[in-house]
Amino acid sequence: MILHHRFDGPPDAPVVVLGPSLGTTTGLWDPVLPALTAHRRVLRYDLPGHGGSPSPDRGFTVEDVAAALEETLDGLGAGRVAYAGVSLGGAVGTALALAAPERVGALVLICTSPRFGPPEAWRERAALVRREGVGPVADTAAGRWFAPGFTGAGPYVEMLRGTDPEGYAQCCDALALFDATARLGEVSAPTLVIAGAEDLPTPPAGHADRLAGGIPGAALTVLEGAGHLAVVERPAEAARAINEHLDRAWEGPR
């Protein structure tokens, strides 16, 4: 599995990996990038079938994406890193922290969950996209992703419209299978959970609180006025929370 990726920030700074949500690309992180790259080397990647990453020729799991990311890190010569991810990108971070705890020095889980609801709903969405393309889910994305009244949804909806339908469907199938609930106690990386107070897909109650309650020592921050893509709606607050957590928990090799 090939994951398109790019680096930003000082080449000799500690590395933080940023994982995107379903239907978005590396561009999801643009609003917070200046604050994160001031003192850190940022590695962003695209999910399979999104942005510059091709769709695999067969299905995969969230754990497979985490393994592909670890291979990417190996190829880049990156050792122990910090990781921050939104939604599906957060699930990849959880999977990486469980599979390779020595690799993850600090973890930030944003608008994500240890289990994304009933598998049937994800399989139905995968079937819809395979049948009709990404148009139907793109048409309703703004309402799912953002709090009412947000006016900047356009570029992010276009990311979804540009996603390969099969890649999107494969990611839905992976989300249907993902359930880390029983293993949260095994996450050893210092963890911050960030939630959007108005997040519809993964509301704080039942998702963020389960992560924060299940991961030993995890902290929880709720961003008011933010929906599912909180890093877009509240970039200053999100970047501040990420940086403060990494300042406390992770300096990394220089």
C-alpha cells in the first residue's frame, strides 16, 4: 500500500505525523500548519484512494493503513514520532500506537473514536459510493463536518468530490471493521483527545469520552463551536492544544 506524503517545517526538528479524515487530503491540515511547523517537522499523508495515494487493488483494514504508514516512516528514516489524526486518521494513530508503541512518543486523537458506530452503516455507505460515486456523500458533507453557520466548507467538500470512489468505499469497509475499545488500556503514549462540541459523526459523549476514559492518563479538550473537522473551524485553538500537549509530552530526537 502506497501512501502519498509530504514534509513541511525545519528538517532537523522532531517529527509529528498528521493523519486526515475520510474524504479529505493533506490539505485538511493547512489551517494549523503554520503553528505546527514553527518548531516541528510535519509529515502529512493521504489515505488510500485520497489525494495522491492510489486505491489498493484489494480491501484493507485500519491496521493495514497503520502498517503502511510505519513502512513509510522506515523508508524516510523516521524513528520515534508524535502523531495527530482526525477521525479515520485518528483511528490509524490508535492502531499504530497499539501495534508499535515504541514508535509513538505522543498521540493526539481528534474528533475520532475507538469504534465508529454499527458496521452496517459503513457497509451501506460503501455500497452507495460504489453504485453512485462520491457525489451523494459530498452533497451532504458540509452538514456532517461543520457546525451550523460555518461558511468555509467549500474547499473541503471539493476534496471529497476528488476522492476515488473505490478508495473511499474501501475506507468505509475498514471503518466498519475497526473496534479498539477493548485495547485502549494498552495505549502507552501520552495522549490528548480533542473533541468538537458540535461534532455529529463522533460526538464527545460516546466517542471522545470513551477514548479519554479508556487510555491511561489521557486528557480531554472540547472545542466549543466546532464540528467534526475541528482543525478547520477552530484552527488556533486546535493548534494550541496540540502544541501544548507535544511540549509537555514529546520533544523527540533532534
